[in-house]
Amino acid sequence: MNLALHRTDEDFNSSLSILSIFHLDLADHFSFYASLHPQVFRKKQNELMDMQGFVHFLKVMKLAYSRDDARRILEALHELIKVPIQDSLNVKNGLNYSMFLETIIRIAYHKLDEGGPGSDEGGFKGVLE
């Protein structure tokens, strides 16, 4: 996980506290999506979530309401996800758990820059919650 992506120390503290509060829920979501397809690697820490599962996660968590929202989010995550995605069901094109957590932080910054919900009240922490 790239911790240098935070813009301020306060953002770093906010992301650590909020991700630790919701760690069990996020880990459950990740484990569910990772279990949908056979894994390439044997160790649990090497599990991968495919991109189709990630897009479904965006929809379920109401981070993306339409295909265009999902496309904008995936383009904002260009450092982690190479768009266009050629094979969304190939688990090797997916995300491991640390990349999954990093995408959540990057999505919060993307929503903050777009002026999404929560950006008015509390800045980065408001959007991340």
C-alpha cells in the first residue's frame, strides 16, 4: 500500500482510523469477492479480487451509480488499474487486499476533488466515512 498518496498528515490519520474501524466489514467484502473465482496463489494473503467483483462492490457501496461513474472512478485509479480492462473476470487482472484498501482511499480523494457527498462537511474524513 502506498502511504505517500495522502495529501496531509491529518488525511493519513483519518484514513487509518476509519479503515481500522471498518476493517472487518471491508475484509468480509474482499473475502466474498475473492472467493467467487479460483485463486492462482495458495496463501490467503495472496488472494485477488477480480475487476468485475470490484465494479460490483462500487455499485453495492453506492460509490458508482452508473457505468459512467464507474468509468470515471477507474480512470482516477489509473496508477493501480490499467484502463481499458481487457478481461474483467481474470483474477490476475484483479486487486489484492492492500490494493483494495488503497483504491478506497483514492476514491475518497477523487470524490473530494469532484465535490461529492461529504466533501462540504469535514473534507477528506467526511468523504471517506
